[in-house]
Amino acid sequence: MPRSDFWSGLVVAGFGLLALIWMIPNYAGSNPFAQMPPGLVPSIAAWIMIVCGGIVALKGLVKLIVSGISPLTTEINWSAIGWALWPFLFVAVAIWFMNFIKITWFGAILIGLMLFLLGERRWWLILGCSVVPPVLLYFLSVYMMRIGVV
């Protein structure tokens, strides 16, 4: 596990660095009248990712050095890679479906099915986690816009 800790920590820290250097400056936008700049919260999250990913990578590196394991290997476990990639395929197919169906109709099914496929079997948790976000999105988009809040 120290090898996977090392590499996953590096990936998380790298993604945080990518967000901080490229994504946030180019896509966060600007609002001179805002009291809080639009890029502030994403920048804080990116810094948290960099720090936490660095800690995990450093801990994994120390374990690798202590146990004498190389961080690189020539053995590739293709079944483990395939198992790690199926959630991305699931989300890609779900995004394609959402081109044709409103997210408020499809969101609950998408979230519930993903939780079930990831191993969650408590029906009350699946129901709560899958129904609450689309209901809140519906409330925000319909009712709050009618009264001019959003």
C-alpha cells in the first residue's frame, strides 16, 4: 500500500497544483463588485489538496524507503486498473444521458445507483443521499428564482 499511497498523494497534489495554476485563473471569472472574489474558495480547496496530497505522498515515500520498495514497478495489474476506471465510465455515460434528460429527474437515480454499485446497502442512506441533492437543486432553481433571491 505505500506505493499506492505515494502515487495517489502525488496525483492529488498535482491536480491541486493544476487547479491553482491553470483552472482557477482561467475559469473562475472575476466580479469587481463581489465582496468575496470568485476564485477564493476554489483556491483554498486547491491549497488543501496540495497540502493533504503532499502529506499522503510523503508518508508513502517514507514507508517505501523504510521497507526498501521501489516506487516504480513493471508489474501491471490490469484487473485493478479496470476496476478503478469503471466509476469514470459510469459518470461519462451518465453525463451523456443528461444531455437528453433533466438532471432533476435523472440525478436521484444516478447518485443512488452509483452508491449501490460502490457497495452501499443501507437503503435509508442511499435514499437520503440520492433524493436530497436533486430536491434542493429543484427548490433552488424554481422557487428561489421566483422570489428573486437567485
